[in-house]
Amino acid sequence: MPVLLSHTRNDEQEAQRISHYLMENGVINHVELFDQEQQTTDEITAKLMERVQLCTHLMPVISEYTEASWWVPFEIGAGAQFDKRIASYQPTSAQMPAFLQKWPILKNHRDLDCFIRCYKQDTSVALSASHGDTKRISSVDQFHRELKAAIKEGANGGKGGKKVLRIRP
């Protein structure tokens, strides 16, 4: 159940930090940077569509650079079309488009920890189902609701913020 980290070239370092932290916490993820001078638009589009189809979760990194990107919104649209679990990571106070508020928005390290817990819960449910267990399968909407609730609980001082994320520069 890999997570695809969608980002602009200017957010590459932030995406790599998040990727390393997710890996340290047992979350399989993928970060890819395309060279628009070396690859055609068709090659980039095909690769992005392949990555979105293979992932279960999509985490776009939204910053002031995202507004000038065509690819990040493209990946979000493809993720929504393929019914992926989407949670945006907003490391700055950049303007967040209204349509992204449909999905959980991770604004700080505590929120990313909430994502990791919900991801692992989602993963264990999916693995149980694949082994014939009759546990409920978490739906995409259910994952989004549970993550939003965990983020809200964490912001209010509840269990949502158990562990503090420290991303090393």
C-alpha cells in the first residue's frame, strides 16, 4: 500500500524529508522527480498515471510553489478519479485551494503522525481482508473521516498528537 508523494521541484527537499520519515515509520512511499527537459509530456503523463494507479494513498505537498504547477493538480485529479486516499501536506502557510479541503490537510508534524497511524490501521484492515478475514474494509471516505477526526483530536490535545515528528534537515 504505497504512498505517492506529489510535489513540485522546489518542494523536493521537503518531500524527501517526509519520505524518509514515513519509511522510518514503516510506511512504503514513492517520490519521483521528472526532468521536463529530458522527458516528453507523454512520458511524464504515462509515468504519473502508472504511479497513481499503483499507490493506495496520495500525499501532495502543497506550498507557495504548487500554484505554478500543472502536474501536482493533475496527480490529485488522477488520484481522485482512481478513488485513492488523499491527504495534503502543507508545510507553509501557502494558500490552500478550496477543493483540497474535501480531504484531510496535514499542517504539522503531529498531523503527519496521525496519518501514519491511520495508514497503518488501514493497511492492517486490508491485509486481514486479503487473508480471508471478514473484518470491514476501510473505505476511502472512512479513511478521510478518521484521519480528519484524528487531526482534530490532536489539535485539541487528545490522543491524535501522541508522538512528535522531528524531520531532520
